[in-house]
Amino acid sequence: MVRRVTNYFLPFNPINLHSCTFTIQSRVIFIALYQVIHQSKNEQMRKGVIAKLVLVLIFTSCASKKTNEPIVKDYQMGEKWTWKWERKVDGEVRAEGEDVQEVVKYKSTLGLWNGADTLQIPTEINKNQSSTPFRSWPLQVGKKWKYVSEWANNEGTTGKTSQDVEVVSFEELNVEAGKFEAYKIEYKGIVTNSRGFKGEMTDIWWYAPALKTYIKHINDDGYGLYTNELTSYSKAGE
């Protein structure tokens, strides 16, 4: 059984709690530590207990949060996301642009249009995920998996990306579109291609459940740094 605990329990606000849930066990520990804080007259002891309380909140509460893959019922017609991206080499911007995604009518249901193509939004949760998926649902802090992708570009070059993935935290992040709570997901591994290239590849994605998509992405391939950040989000009529 899971119950929600709101911020009024705390005389301070060490982390954002409104998106975290507490199990019965962590709730008991939480209340016991809170009582010690109020009963103790020793300032040093109070500080020590507060530190333990924060750890309880972080490791037993936020870590229990899970987020499933969004499906068609989670979207609204007309929702729109816009990102701005740039690629820097040696600190100099070599390329930049804008990505867009909008919810549109598609095949008697809804789809996500990116300015060129439309992808149908799943009508139900996929219970047969790949064994090496890009994103392993449900998301949860501490979850790990392997991501493998074989690809080809417009120039005819083929390649393979293989990365170890971990959801390292659930945190608040400021981007141009606003402030959102997001999973920080790290991808670390190797990329190879048919031209003989082999190198390390690191990606960091911040996925915001409230927006059903990522709000920031950083890619480091050892040669340049690619950054993509959400600049705006709107619903129909806004």
C-alpha cells in the first residue's frame, strides 16, 4: 500500500515531495525521525537527524516512483512541443536548428507529427518490449538496461550503437520552456560504423512525465557536443 505525504510535515523543504510517494515503512521511519527533531534540545543531534531524514526521503520515496509509457489517452489534440538544438566543436557552433512535435489526427486516432512524418501514438502499453530498448518502461530511479541500435544514414553509412543505460535521478530542471521534474537517464557506450570508426558515446536525457517527452538531451561523441532543449510547450488554444 502506498500513501502520499505532503510538505506540511516538514519545518523545512529539502526536496520537492509532491511527486514522490511513501511506502508504509518509510512513512513510519519519517514520522519517528520527525518526532526526535521536535523532542530533542540538542542542536547537534537535531542536525544529524535532519540529515538522516533527508536521506530517507530521497532513497525510499523518490526511488519508488514509477512512470509508464504514455499512450493515446494521455495526449490532447493540438499539444505542441518545440526544441532548439545546436552542435559545438571546440566551443564553436557548427550547426543549429529547431525540432517540433504536435499531436494531430491520424488514422482515426492520434499521432505525433514532426514536421515531415507522423507516428501513431500507442493505444495501450506495450507488453512486448525489445530486450535492448531505447527506453525501458516503466521508468524508475535506479533502473538499468542495455540499449542497442543498428542504423543507416542518408550517405549510405551503416552503424551500431551499444550503450549501458541507468536512470540516475528524478530531479527538477530549468529549461527555456520552464521548470519541470524529470528523470535523468544516462547512456554510456560505444558507436561503430561501416567506415571503420569506433568511439565512445555518452548521452544524457531528461524525460519529464508531465510533458510526456524529454526536455533536454546532451550528446558527447568525443568530437563535438550536441545539445537539444525544450523551448516551448502548449496545448490547443494556448
